Amino acid sequence: MSTTADNVTDTLSAFVTDPGVTWPPEVTEAVKQTLLGYSAAAAHGCKDPVWQNIHRGVALRSHPGPHGCVGLNEPLDIRDAVFLNAVAGNAQDFDDTHVPTIIHPCSVIVPVVMALAQERESSASEIIKAILIGYEVMCRLGNAVHPEHYQKGHHITATCGVVGASVSAALLLKLSPSQTRDAMAIAAGQASGLIENLASQAKAFAVGAAARDGLLAAEFAQQGLTGPADPLGGTYGFLRVLCQKPQPAQLTEGLGDTWQILQVAYKPYPVGVVLNPVIDAALTLYREGNILVDAIESIEVRGHALLLKRTDRPEPAHPIDARLSTQHTVAAALVQGLITGASFERQTMQHPAVIRLRNKVRLTQDDSLDVESAAITVRLTSGEAYANTTIKGLGSLSQPMRTTDLANKLRLALSGADVEARVRALVEKSAGLDTDPLAHHFAQTIVQTISHN
């Protein structure tokens, strides 16, 4: 779809509500994968202290309702369920990644669709479109302000996420084009999130708020609340306020022909996405180098500028900080020979060998490596050196996580005698989504799979 219209919000609204929009089979398969990817991330996240602390805050004023929430046996009001389900997806940095922008869309979009699809008994095609178009708008908005937006300090998952969530909600609420524009306007006014919060519990709160506030924006638009003509592209709209040099064409060029969900990858490790190739390189050296930790003199990690900017944290103060620390991640990988959620718990952070080793890690910017690649050189006291360069590690678009990988990721977070049956049921529900006459029950399947631990 191409357009010459000056009003980018109207162009998007018309596209979102167009009943004739179609997409190829591989896009449908990507949407199915999203449900499994979100479920695996949320199964880990709802056990995290971040989620537990936020749940306690929500419980102070929460109300019972019909909507399931991962990690809980009692259903909640729709707004609380959406909020907590979004937090669960993001709490352990285990959610998906839109590679061009480092947006994590599933934690924002899927909880909104889970709740409204259940409430409205939406069809399979409605559910697929709501997820797909929510991703499309969220990620295209990210493309239009990236990289300056992120570099300036805006948490792009939260800021762009609230607008994407409003679009998913608008579709399931069957809003008109003008109401959808109003929903995006209300949502754009709530866009908030700081990079300063990334290494703290406040980061996941912002993601939860983006999902909840996107839902609220669509509900208020449905009730007649209106916004300006072009809340995204206007003089004081989202693009110009949150980015000095936005690229508005990124919102509309190729609309309906290219799909952003095909640029989304899934994480094999519960860390900031830029650390994936670093971990792959470290684990390769662990397996192949036969390196004795006590014999290591120094470790050099070379990578993309964003790796240094976000993960140069030689003395992580707490588990969230550790999941964004190259020094800790490399040390834990070389000491333990694997990276799991336990690698970022206090016991591992305070392990003497891990502490000694992370003090030997130094980061160097290497402009020849992209954000999905990294190189490590380990030098021993004997003078020997071992090196590995990982180009496009596991979880990249070139080496994506498959259904079996995501099922294993989910399985690792579950306990109980019926784990295999629960995982199998969710895999089957996701795989058959497009032909399922009871597709709206997918929310219940996700909650039951995760919560019955």
C-alpha cells in the first residue's frame, strides 16, 4: 500500500480498519509463534520478584473479574489482567525483539488481545489480525523514530507500545477509522518510558502500563472521546515531540506489502537482546576450549556500540542489573557452562569465581560487528589465547528459535506432573489457531498452562 496523504495517522487508521487487508501464510505462522513466544516469556516472568512486587501493588486496589492472569488462580478485572500479563512477559527480559528497533512487542500486544478476544469471543481471523496489525503499527512507529528516540533516553517498547496496543484493542472492539485515530491520539498522549529505568524494576511497570493504557485509549475512543486530526504526524504529535528528525515515511511505505512481524526474533536467554551473541560465543569457548577458569588472565569482548552503551556494567548491583551486564553474563557462562534464570540470582552473582572473572572482562567497540554479533578473546596466564566470533547467534533472524525451542523454553519454567501435557496443549492451540472455531479460548490455555504450577 502506498499513499501520498500528509496525515499519517489517517493513513494508518484506514489501513488498520480495512477489511480487505490480506497477508501471506508465513505471516500467519509468525503470529502463531508469537503466542508461544509470549507464553514462554511470561511463564518465567511471573515468578520474578519484579512481577511479584507489582502484583502486590495491583492487589491493593484490584477487583475480581472474568479475565485470567498468568501466575494467579483467581481471575481479575480486564485492566489489571492486561497490566499484570504484560509485566509477566517483560519481567525477565525474555520476550521477543523487533530486531531493527530493539522493541519487545509481544509483552504489550498479546495481553490486550488475550483479554478482549476472551471477552468478545473473537474469531481466529480477528485474533490474528489484531496481533499482526498491533505489531505492525508499534514497530513501524519505532522505525520512524529509531535510533534517535532510543538514544535520547526513551524506552521504545513502552512509548511505541501504547499506540500499538490501542490499535489491537481498536480492532477487537470494531472501532471505525475515526475512532481508531482517536484511540491512537489518546494512547500517544500516554507514551512514556525511560531508558534510565531499564536496569530497575520500574522498566517492567512501564511495559505493563503501555498495554493497559492502550486498552483504555480504545475503550475511551469507543465512548466518544476524540483527539486531534494527526496525533502521530502533527506539528506537536508523537513523531516530532519524541524525535528531532523523524522519518514519517517509515509509517506508511510498503504498508500491507511488507510485515514487521517477520523482523521479530525470540530470545534463547533471559537477558538484554544484545547479549545473545555474547553468550553464544562464551558458551562455545566453554565447550570447545577446555579452559580452566583459574587460569584466565583477561577476557576481551568486542561488539556493536549498543552493546557497550547498554551492557558495560562491571559490578551489577542486583539481578536486573546482571541481566544487562556483559561482565556478569560472560563470567557466569564460563563458570557454569550454561545461562538460565538462575545465572542472575544472588547466589550466582555472589559466587567467588564469578566475581573474580567478571573483573577480568573488558569491552571494546567493533564497528565491523552488527548488533546480532559479538567476539570474545580469552587470554590465559600461560600466554595461550582462545577466541570465538559469533555472527548472528541463536535467536537472531538468521538462526531463529523454532517451535521446539520455544516449547523447551516454556517447559523450563513449569513444574508438576502434567508439564508435558500442558506444553503440548499450548503448542497445539497455537499451531491450530487459524482454523480453531474456539480460538478465543487461547487466553485460557495460556493461563492454565502457566498458572497450574
